[in-house]
Amino acid sequence: MIFVNNTTDPLLKSQSDVVTCNDVYFYIKDVWDNYIWNPNVYDLLETEKHLDDYKQDILYDLIVPEDKKLYDRVINCSTDASEIIHIITQNNKKKTLKIYSKNLNNFGTVTQKAIYMIDLSDELNTEDAFLSNKLLTELDMKLGVGTIIKSSSGEYVVSDGIYDILKVPKRSVKELLTDLRKNIVNSADKILIEEFKAHSVGAIERVVEYKSPFYEKTQYLFLFLENYSDNTHEMSLMGVKDVTLDLEKEKDLEISINNQKILLKEIHHRVKNNLQIILSLINLELKFNDGDYERILKKTRNRISSMAIIHQQVYNSVDFANVETSEYIALSVENLFKAYDSNIKLNLDIQSCNLHMDKAIPMGLVLNELGLNAITHAFNGGKGNFYVKFTYEDGIYALDVWDDGVGLPESVDIHKSTTL
């Protein structure tokens, strides 16, 4: 019988070669479930030979439960097959085996199946310790990622944390990789899993969109894959990290930066408009100049103060577009009357609401002019009352201002006034 193997396995040409090869363990199963066990198999399994062994699969009961289906696949496959399995010998020793199956034909009919095994225990025990201590611990503890590592012999090592990251129950590594590939949303990213399994991946870092069937939200996973070699071991490594929250924070930060840029432009625009208003008022004062420059400067100062109160309120709040009316109106009027040491009593009835800056600034300037007019003309330096009422209803803002002063003389016609 002829064995056809890949170039990395021993080239076995006949049963006699198998019998004399110390590193390969061999047995045959026929279609009537009879077994022919090569003597060295008993050494591998650390068990004694019995007369009825030809009717028993002495290997099956030693295979760890999670690998039994892999073994069944190999010995029942209609074509050549191979798998890596783990056994616990009768001396309670764990061993790792690579098993191969080969159909034996008798005049074109498969009558027997040859199974041969290679003991990888010493190699993989060394490699397992290397992978676990040097890579898994370092990556999982320091970087907070889940890792899957595949050795050159086909052995997988996986960290428990990856199941939490992928939001899936524990399962075999091969099933885990199949599900990972299936649940990656973008088809172009799915090929990464196949490249990892085939040891053909280079150094790759990529964020992929992932949707676990056991989790209602879409996740974003940072995958980094690379081949690793240290002259003794060669393997493929895949690291997985959930970066969903990081991306959300990054997106929020980007939105915040854009809002800040918009706000900065808006601030420049408003400052420009406010300076233009002040310049226009100064020009008007100069046009109606009566030579009292001290009075003009004092009035200009009050107008600027009214605007400054608005800006102070806006930039001390989380709302950069609106002012709160009760505080703004009260401060504006009180500061004005204090600036002139007035004995006039203020009576304020202000409904609290938010007023946009574009409305608050002209309203504040109007209120400033009305207050200044009352201080200057209504009471002739005496006492009195100044009233301000502000209401908001059904989208309508109403500002009422009045006083109990002397009022306008009958001789004054406001439509023919020659003053500002």
C-alpha cells in the first residue's frame, strides 16, 4: 500500500516502513470494524495488549470529549483526512497526536482504512508554554485583547477573553473562527480569517464591523494579524479588541471639534456685528453732537456694558446661543442705574425664558436707551419708580417699560426731535 502525504509529513511507502518507524504509530480498520494494531501503538497509549483488541477501538475512549468528533471525521471520511487530537493515557498523561487516514483499495473497492499517528506532545508542550507565557499573558493582561494563535503544526491556542469580546459562548477554536468570519459585516474583511488559518497573513491592522447573533448592537473590532518566529517556533497570531466605545468617543470628539469651529466663526461674526452697532451709535451721537463729549462717552460705555453682560452670560453657560431673560434684564437695568447713582426705584417683573442673542442684544440696547432717558429727564434728579415687564407667550416676546415721572412736556413733538 502507498501513502501519499504532504511534504511536511514523513513519507511512508509501505506497511513495513510504518512498522520500523519509531515516530509513527499505525493501525488498520476494515469494513467489518476489525482492527489491526501495530505493537508500538500500545506504547503510545501506555496500555497493554489484549486478545480481543481486534474488536475494540482502544484509542477512542482515551480521546478528550471535545476532540472525539474530529477523530470520527478522520476515520469515517470517504477521502484522505487529518486532524490534531488530544488524548489522556491510562497513566493520566496528556498527549497531542496528529492523525492521518488513508483508504486502502482492493480491486477498486475500499476494504480497509489505514490510520497512522505522530506524537507531537513534546513539541507542542514546549510550544504551548511559550505561547501561553510569552504572548497570551502579555497581550491579554497588558493590551486588553483576545488572542488566537495557530502554530506551524496546526495547533490552536486561544485566550478565554476573546469569547467575551466577540459576545459568543465558548466553543472550539475552529467554530470560533468560522463564526467570526460569518459575523464580520464587510465581505472584503472576511478574507483575513482565511489568511490567518492558512498562515499566509502578513502584518495587518484593521478595524472591522462585526455583528454577533448573541448581541443586539453592532461592534467594531480592531484586528491585528502577523506571523511570528523566534528561530524555534513559527506561528500566526490574531489579536482582537473591541474598540466600539473608542470610536464612539472619537466620533463625539469630532462632532465637538466641529461645533467649536462653528462657534468660533459665530463669535467672530457676532463681535463684528456688535462693534459695528457701537460704531453706528457713536456716529449718530457725533451727528447730533451738542459738544458734551463726556455724556457721549458715558452713554457709549453703558451700551457696551449692556452687550458685555450678554456675552458674559452666554459664555458662562452650556448654551452658546441664548441668554436667560430674568438675569440678563435685571443686570442690565441695575448696572445702568448704579452707573448714574440714581435714586430711582426699580420695579422688575420678568418672565424667565431663553432669548437668542440676535434678539437679546437689540432689546438690551433699547432698554438701555429707555432707562437712560428716564434717568436724565423723568425725575429732575428726584425719586420715582421705573418699571420693566417682560413676558413670553405663544412665540411672542413683549417688553413694557414705563415710569411715574413728569412725562414729556406738551411742547415736545418726538417726530420732530433734533436729538438722537
